Amino acid sequence: MSKVELKYEDLEDHLKEQIEFLNTSCDLFDDGKFAEAKRIATIIRVLFHDTRHSKSLLGQLGRKSDSFYSTNLPLASESLSTYSGLTIGYYGDADPLFWPY
């Protein structure tokens, strides 16, 4: 299969579309549609994941080194427990549940 070269403007359009997908999936997740977490993970992979055979959308745009807003909790270096800086966990009678901050 041959590679298809896209113009920078086309890549920017794809980025805007992925951000719209992400916003929609986050809204649906917040409304209780927890399966949207899989779709959110896929969008993040499209945006950031590079391999030998494929390059992320942000990588193609030269924007992986841009500044991003982080909502994770700082890592406490003295803590011996598992770090969970991006999620809140609930461990009740059923299977554990996790929510983003």
C-alpha cells in the first residue's frame, strides 16, 4: 500500500475533527456512557502514538512538543502506594470503578 501525503491544512482539519470527537465522547462519558472511554483512548492514540510504521497526527503536524494542560495530581515521591494521578478509584463490593479527575 502506498503512502498518501496530506497537506498541512488537511492535517489541521483532521485535528479539529479529532478534538470534536474527543469533546463529544467526554460529554457522553460524563453522562454515564462509560464505554466511551474506549473511544477516548482511540482518539488519544491517533493524536499521540508513533510507531516505526505510522506517525501520530500531532507528530505529523510537528506539535507533540507543544505545551498541554495537565490535570494529573503530582507524584508524591515518598509514597509507597500505586500512583493514580489521573483517576479516582472506587473499590466497593463489586468490580473496581475508575473515573478521571
